Amino acid sequence: MRGEDELLPDQVALMCRLLYAPAAATVPAATVVALAMGPTVSAGARITWVTALGLLAGARAFASHRYLAHPRGPAEARRWLWLFLGLAMLVGAIWSLGGTVLLPVNQPVRETLTMMCLIAALAAGLGALSAVGGAYAALAVPFVLPMAAWQIATGFWPRQLLGVIYLIFLLVMAGAAARAARSTREQLRLARENAELVARLRAERDALDRLNEQLRVSSEAKSHFLGHMSHELRTPLTVILGYSDLLLRDETERRRAESLERIKSAGGALLAIVNDLLDVASIDAGRLTLHASDFAPAELLDEVVGLLRSHRESRDLEILASLDATLPGRVHADRERLRQMLLNFGVNALRYTPHGRVQLAIRRAAVAEPGLWLRIEVADTGVGIAAESQARLFQAFAQVGPDGARGGGAGLGLAINRSIVERMGGRIGVKSAPGEGSVFWFEVPVEPAASAPPPAVRFGARVPEAFRGSILVAEDLAETRELLARFLREAGCAPVVAVEDGRALLAAALAAPYDLLLVDWRMPVIDGLSAIAELRAHERVAGRAPTPIVVLTASAMPDDRARCLAAGADAVVEKPVDLDRLAAVLSRWLNPGAPPAPVTPPNAARRAVLVADDHAGNRQLLRELLEEDGFGRVEAVGTGLEAVAAWEQGIFDVVLLDWQMPGLDGLGALKHIRALERELGRPRTAVLIVTGRMSDAERAACFAADADGCVAKPYTPQELLAEAERAIQAVGREARPRSPAGPAPA
């Protein structure tokens, strides 16, 4: 049971709330008593008496208001209680004057009426003052005791008997007040315990609600993850099954090799997913292990850049690399884990950077901790990530696209990176904003290798010794420009002049002769190809021998190579620049005995089926399957938005849309196509949804979006082609080779 002091603030507060009504009734009650006294008591005395009671009633009401204005502790409540007890005693003493000094003696009727009114007023105070033990006694004792003493002192036995009755009444009322105070205290104790119980239950309920919400979010995340994982696993399985079928049908050596390469690539993708799942399981079980060894950061960077080059699909994307020259040539750390994390960052950057640059960097971290720390970062010029989505980036199963929608991949790479970095005792983070690209980074402690060679002077390549000649380099990115210039100077070329745009290239090339020009395609002011065309025109007019020109481009697709050669270039080198390969190309002119670099002829095939799939291997498989089945034109894109744009610009017999694509998914693209059909008045196109999940609900969702059919991964070529034929026939069209289509009618 709680002590009285702990409940005292609540008791005093209850008394204050109950005092408002008696205080308001004091003046009317005193006025009634004064009227009952009659003219035997002077009007001035009665008015003074009523006024005194009114002032005391106002003081009690004001004190009650002040007390209730702020929460009070036990000590402060006790000080206020003494104030209320003093006011009660003063009020009781003033009321007693009406039964003694102001009592109309020798007028039995008025005296009796006056005494009855006084007793009634005293009884009315019981309800308000019984909240605190002793408060009613403070009013009743000075109220009744003077009246009883005055009656007993008259010596007249009837009055003496009345005085005794007054005393008995005082004792009875005091006892009732004490019992009421105990009851009130018990009620307040129970009310407080009940309130605390309710608050505790509410807090527990809120905690359960939060836990349920967390479980719901976790369950949804895992459900989404399982769906996405199904997609990620079924997609390479589809490639494997499809190319296996092609192998059985195709007996040419070249096609067998290509199919085997696709199967190998799809198997590698499956292996990567399985490895990620095993890493997550190891992390959850606390069994993530590290294996340190000596390695060269330059070799690690070379290897990852090469792997990312094979992942890149956009011709407008450059992959660059930068290595801090102050780093030791070899360090001691877990090379495979660092490679895994750098590759995870790089693949994500490629996924969300349709054009521009992706730059990998390994440098010495500026940290307060002692020893050698590596800072490894991947910066891109992609779409960027909103601040509210960044908090979820490093959570398992989270797949965050640029607009908060589902991104590509399984959603495990960044969470694995975070766990590995934490296990290494390092830090990880991201800096990004929508439309401004992203920088993913981590810093980890390493040790210099036991027998480290001098710091690496450059990234990659062995410096050739037989190069001679003057070189003009045109590259807008400062780091690449400096890397190329340094490499050429170390190779023996002199002078080496570096400029940053096409206009400066023209000015320098026309001002002085050079043995070779090394020109980036994508540059500000005047791009590289325009500058080359203008320079070739000037050479023809001036009758000058053509200067050898090597173009650096982020894409070495056949048609891009053809454009470079048509503009007047002599060779094309793909970015990121492999310095060994660049040296081999330059040796054609700086060392004439070297064999020339091959040039791939352009490919201008046009086809009549639109395929949208974010998996490059799956797109290639569908292209080959459909071509072999007699479709004359197969156009393949990687996103839903690209699918809508391609459909709007051409006419297709059938459209195959992968459901799960980053950004605008397959169902979203289908809805856009159907809306454009109505808007442009074009005939209905057969559209199939290809998905790794095929529950009844998902099949219903496909048809609710107005699809003509759906195909579950993994599928056999026969199943896909049969479904495509069925969908085409369902919309009244015939699958046959078509001539290249022009733009859609507006």
C-alpha cells in the first residue's frame, strides 16, 4: 500500500476541486443566515459578517486554483495543506460568530432558524473537506466549539443541553469525516494503481503493436525477397535450359561455343546468388570468417574493372579507375572480401547509371586511428537515391531503386558489404541525392605486406620502352587525362600535350603537328568525333598527311566502332582504358612492327518481336530462340520505360515483358502500351508477361492488366514459342518475318 505522503498531492487536489462549489455557495448561505437573525442584530454587523465570509470564500477558491495550476509533490502539497487548514479554521471561527455574538437571543423562532442554518452550513462542508484527514475538523472545531461553550456558559439547563448536543454533533461529524478521508485515500490509491496499470498495459500494447509491425514488415520483406529470389534464380535457369536446347538443335561449332558460354555465364550468376545466400547465413550465425593474405591493390583494381566491363551494357557509360600512388605496392588483408565488396558496389553503380561514368578508387584513408587504412569507393553519375531510402540500403532483403521502388538484384550485396566491413572493424556509407549520382564507400584497416615493393607509380600496364613521338591527348576527365599523359611520358613519348575538350583539341592540332592524337569521344563544347571530322577536312584542304587518331570510347559496340572509323579515326580503344591494350594499339604507329588492332564490322539487324528483360543473358537467349523460329526482327531492351518507347516507335507482332524489372516493371509497361493503343488508335498488340512467380493471384494480376498471356520461368523454348503463337493468333495477327518497321503513326 502506498504511504499517505505519496497520495497527499492527489488528496489535496481533490479537495481543491470540491471546494469550488462550497466557496460559491458561501455568500448566499451566509445571507440566508443573516436574514434569519432578523432586525435584533444590527444591519452593519450582519453585512460585515457576510462580507468576511465572502472574502474568505474567494481566498479559498483562488488558492485552490493556484494549487491545481501545476503538478505538486508531497512536500509542496503538505505546505499548501497547512494554508488550506488555516483558512478552514478562520472560516469556522467566522461562522461561529453567527451562533454566539450575532445570535438573536430571546427570539426563539429566529434563534432556532439561525442555528439550523448554521448547522446545515457546517454539514455541507463535509463533502469537500473529507478528502483530506483533519481538514473537516479544522473547520468544525472552531465552528461548533465556541457555540457549545456559549450555550453551556449561560447556566440555563436547556441551553446547556443544547451545548452538549453541539459537542456530540461535532464528534459524530468528525468521525464521519475521518471515515470519508480514509475511503477517499483508498479510492485514490486504487485509481492511481489502476491508471499505472492501464498505462503499463497501454505501453505493453504499443510495444506489441510495434513488434507486430516489425514482424509484418520483416515478413513482407522476406516475402518480397523470396519472390525476387525466385525471379533471380529462375532467370539464369531459363538461360541454361534455353541454351541447352539450342545446343541439342545446333551442330555448328561456333554456335555451340556461344551457347556453352551463355550457360557458363548463367551458371556463374546462380553461383553468385548461392554464395550471397551462404554469406547471409554465415553472418546470421556469426560465422563470417576472414582470411588475410598479401596482394597488390593495383591488381585487385584491374581485376574488378575487367569484371565490370563485362557487366556494362550501355554504350554511353565509362568505367574509370584510380589508385593512390602513395599506397604500398602490396598490403596484407582479406583480398577476396575486398574484391567482393568492390564488385558489389560496382555492379550496383552500373545498374543505376544508364550513361556517364562509374569511377572506382582505392586510396589511403584519412582517419584518426593509427596504422594504414584503405578507403575504397565507387562513384557514379547515375540517378541517385533519395535520403529517406538511404537508411534501408544496407539492410538485408532491401531492394531500393532510385525512386524508392524495387531495384534490381537479390537485395543482399550491400547488407553483406556492411557485415564484412563491420567484421573488419571499419566503416561503410553512402553519399547520394536524386539526379546527382552516388558515392558508396568503405574504410578498413590493413597492414603493409611483410616484403612490400616501392609504392606503385601507376595503375596497370607495363611501360613500353620503344615508344617515340609527340602525342596530343584530348580527355575531359582530369584523372583520366593525367593518367594517360603520365603513361605516355613514362613510355618515352615527348612532348605529350593534354587538353580537355574538342575545341582545344582542334586549336592544338592545327597549331602544331603531332605524331598521334588520342581523343575521347564524349567531350563538352565539341565532341571527339565532330572534332576528328573537322580536322580530317582541314587536312584534305591543306594537303597534309593524315595524323593517326585513336578514339577512346565507353562503348566498343560494332556500330559505335563503325561511327568512329567513318569520322576518320584509325583505331578504337574501349574504356576503362587497359593500358597494356592501349600500348599494343599505339605501337602500330609509334612502333610500326606491331600488328594492327582488329575492327569489328557494324551490325544493323532489325527484327519484329519486342523483348524487355533486365537480364542480359535472357535477352540474348530470347533473341536467338525467336530468330531461329522465323521471326525476322527481334528488338531487345532492358527496362519497362525502354519497352514503351520502343513499342511507340515501331510495330511488333508480339511483346515479351519480364514482370520484375527495375523502375517501371512489366505490368506497368503493359498498362502504358494499352493506354497508348487507345490514344493513338493503333491495333492491339499481343503482349506476354514473363515471370519467375506464377501463383493464381499473380496470373490473375497479369490478365487484370490486360495481358494476352503469361509464361513462368524457367520455360522451354517450345513452351515460350507456343504461347507467343497462341497470343498472336488471339489478337488476330500472324507471326511472320516483316520488313523493317517505320515509326508508329502519330
